[in-house]
Amino acid sequence: MSTIGHTVQPQVSPSGKRGAFPLSLLFLTIGAFAIGMTEFIIMGLLPNVATDLNVSIPQAGQLITGYALGVAVGAPILTVFTHKIPQKKLLVLLMCIFIIGNALSVIAPTYGLLISARILTAFAHGTFLGVGSIMATRLVAPERRAGAVSVVLAGLTIANIIGVPFGTFIGQQLGWRSSFGAITILGIVSLIGIIRFIPILPQGAPANLGQQFRNLVRPQVLLVLLIGALGCGSLFTVFTYITPMLVDISGFAEQSVTWILVLFGFGVTLGNLVGGRLADWKLMPSLIVNFGILAVLLAVLTLTLENPYLAVLTIFFWGVAAFGIMPGLQIRIMNMTREAPLLATTSSHSAFNLGNAAGAYMGGYAITHTGLISVPLYAAVIAALGLLGLFISLLMKDRLTSPEGAEVVNPVSVY
């Protein structure tokens, strides 16, 4: 434990190894939970926001698009300008940006100011998760790195189960601004915990920007970023249109969809945690198997949608598989960019968000050209492309550049 001004060594267990999941991880998870809430909560409050600010529903929908673009563009830009800041101080700075953005959302009197506040908040999103993931791996023993990343990212998934429904309820009862007020409070809790419990860990001199970009644009890294975008694309191809599929094809009442999505959220959380454990065990084999299962489940969903019970069962396991890939992909990227991992890990969140947007577009394309029932099949093809990318990644030689400029083979590139 420490304050910002004092350096301490990582937490050590009685056996001499760093603790599996120290208390400090909890506050990174709370920060991720708050980020998950602020990203998704606006979807349930669009009518309230549109009415209050006298804009149309499509205009209010730009608050979602603006946030996604803020993440996609802002994460690498902010990383470039803050790459020399020590990681703990950077976490504090990012959470302050997040708090200010949400506080401005509470008081924003106009639509223009609200979308500006959302974009400001989004700038902290990818970089916080990137720095938080790197910090998490340094707080635990090496064999628990993927598990630690999954614990942090679990904040995003749990937000969809608890935070978003609860925050939407608050917004519907007390006004949409109160939801952003609740998120602001969560951000403050995370900030206090980061200041109090996250240690200042020794780190080498920051890599220069040229070295960071050289690491980022290596074919292996770009391929993994593409694989991550394909994984998220397969998710949002279906998730964007899950409500009309369940209502129009499976025959569920609209009010029942909420509880199905809560079940999906439990699957997502389970998949994130199990995926972290499997990635710690065998990284590439677990990713390949997970992507294969994901593609199969999406194809099966095309067949099971017409049976309500089988549809719900398939959706649960789809949630497990869809988020089981995330911790492994993050660790894969960090393994290949150990000299300057921050730009790569934050860029991964940019790639994921671009995948989200592309997936939503592909789902709409499928509905327009081949009908609603074909949407999961399109998603299955996207997941299969991700699987193909993993096989190509496995076959490629992953080379790193040493500090002296010599090229060396990354010994952990495969497993």
C-alpha cells in the first residue's frame, strides 16, 4: 500500500511470490465497472435524454457513436502524449478525466455539451483499461497474469449484469442525470482506492515513440489487433439485434428480453474469468479452441433461435465463449510488445470498438439482404475468420527488437 509519493515493492505472499489477487485489483475492477456503466447505460436512457434536450432519438443515438469514436481515436492519442508518465500517476490522471467527464454530463445544459462530455470521458476508457491491464499483470505472480487481467475486465462484464440495469432504473426514476451522478461517485471510489492501495512499481525508462510505433505496426501485433476486432465484430453483429431476434423469431415478449440479457451477462462474466484461467494455462491453444467454439455456437444459434428454450441456452454459452477470448488476446498482445506494451494494449481497445461498429453494420447488412435469421450466420463467419487469423499468427515468427537494435525471437510468442 502506498501514497502517490512513495515507491513500494509488489505485494508478496508468504511463499515469496506476489499475491494472486491483491486488494489493489479491486479498485481497478471498480474503475472498469464504472467505465462499463458509462459506455452502455445511455442505451436505456435515450428517450429520456432526447426528451429533456429536445433532440430526436437518432440524434441522441449519436451519443453512443461519439463515445465509441472517442475510445477508438482517443486511446492511442492519449497514450502517445502520456507515455512518459509513471503508471500509477497515469491511472490517477485517467480516472480524474473520467470523473470530470461524467460530472460534466450531469450538468450539461445542451446536447452539444453533453456529447462533448461523453467524448472527453471516452478518452480515458481505452487507456485506463490498457494501463490497468498492464498494472494488474505486475501485481501478481507470472503464472496468474491472464487471470489478473480477467479480474480487471470483469468490471466491464459485471457492469452489464448489475450496473447498467440499476443505473437505468435510477435514471428512469430520478432523471437521466442522476445515473451519471452515480457513475461519478463510482469513479471517485476507484480514484481513492488507486491512490491508497495501488503501489508504485519500479519500471524502466519509457520507450520512445518511434520504438512504440515500430512495436505496434509489426505484422504479428497488427494481426492480433485484427483478430480482436473480428472477435468483437462477431459479438456485436448479433448483440446489436438480439432483441428483435428474440421477439420476432423466438417469440419472447419484449419485457422478457431483459432477463435473457442478464443471463447472457452472467455467461459473459463466467467466460471472462474462465478465459483468463485457460490463457494462464495454455495461451494459444485456449484461444484457438475458444474461437472455434464461438464460431460453432453462432452457427448453431441460427438453428436454435426458433426454439425459445434452446435459444436461451445457446445465448448463455455464446456469452461464455464471446468473452472467453478477451483476456488471452490482451496477454498475447502484451507478450509481443513487452518493450512498450501500453500503446499496443490501448490500441487493442480501439480495435475492439472499431470491431463493435463494424459488427453492428454487418448485422444490419444481413437483415437488409438475407433476413433477421441470417444474422448469427454472418457472425459465425466473422468468428471463423478470427480463428483463421490465429492459425496464421501461430505459424508466423514473432520477432522483437532488443534495446541494442538486434532482432530476437520472442520465446513466449506461441504459448
